[in-house]
Amino acid sequence: MQATTIHFVRHGEVHNPGHVLYERLPGFHLSERGRRMAEATGRYIAASPQMNTAAAVYSSPLDRTRETAQAILSALNETRATRGESPLELNTDPRIIEAGNNFRGKRIGHGEGALWRNGNWKLVTNLWKPSWGESYRQIAARVGAFAQEKVKEYAGRQIIVVTHESPIWSYRHLLETGHPEHNMLLRHTALASVTSITYDSDSGDVMSITYVDPAADVR
């Protein structure tokens, strides 16, 4: 039986001094700490006998994920070079983008442009089934479609996929519980962490889910 593993990596910390809910907005890049996080996770992946054999690296189209993926690619390609292998290039896919959010551009806090002004708070009616944008079921469905396609495309191999907290956790929660709805405050998806999902390459069934946080000590 062949197995395919997809390593879902959350991006590193974002530079956001204004505490803006950036969601899918352009121009939000990794902070200096976020770059160090991405580099730490890149080194971890490059040193892993399993992960450093990855056949491809994918990313959400957003700045912070592409920057995280590039740090991982740099470390991974150094390892590939020592084996005489050609470098991998970055692929992007819109199905693994951040969740849609009607609060995009609002600030967390008080004052002009703050989330809680102008009645926005009325949209926050249920943390399990968010009423402020794309539903968890929609998020999990598009990530699941991407995953099942790649399980077939890369049968028997592994790939790295750099995405966001909500897509990773919504999809994982669906696989583990049968439903994607969850309390957003209880997610177990740290910055630059790796959630590895292994599938039966023929059936697409999930065989195992593991989690590691290589950047936990980065300051």
C-alpha cells in the first residue's frame, strides 16, 4: 500500500503594528521574528529524512505564506543540492488561501476603524459557525479538494504546503471529528508549525495526523 503525506505548514509571524485584521489584504509581510520562525521550520524540514524528500512545495498566494515557503525552499534545496538533486520551485494554489472575512481591514482594539465600532460586533454571534465571512465548511471543502488532488498526483511521495491557521485547523477538525465547526480560540496550530497528514494513496483515506512546532523557541 502506498502512502502520500502532506505537511501543512502555517506561516510565520506577520509584521502588523497597527493590529489590522489583514485576512487576504496584500502588503502584509513576515516580521523579523516571523522570518526567523520560517527559517527554523525550514531547517527542521531540511534535516528530516522524511520531509526533505518532498516532491513539491505549495503555498497560498499571499505574501506571508510565500515568504515562509521561500525560507523552507531555501533550506530544502540546500539539502537537495548535497544529494545532486535539482532545486524545487514554489507552486501557488488559491484553494489554500486564508479564509474570507467581512472584517478585513478593521483593527483589533479601540478608536477609528476598530472592529467593535459601527455594529460590527453583531456579526460575532457564534464562534463555532462564524457569521462574519466564509464558513468553516467551505474552508475545509476547498482544502480537502486540494489535498485529495495532490494525494493522487504525488502518490507514494510527500509535499510541503504553506497555508494559514483557519484552513489547516478547519480541515483537520473535519477529518478528526466529522465536522469542521470549532471554537477558533481553541485551535492547535502555532505559527510556523507543521501538521502532517498521511493518506492511503489509492483510497485517499487518512492514515495518521501528527503535529510539531519547530519554531516554538524562536524569539
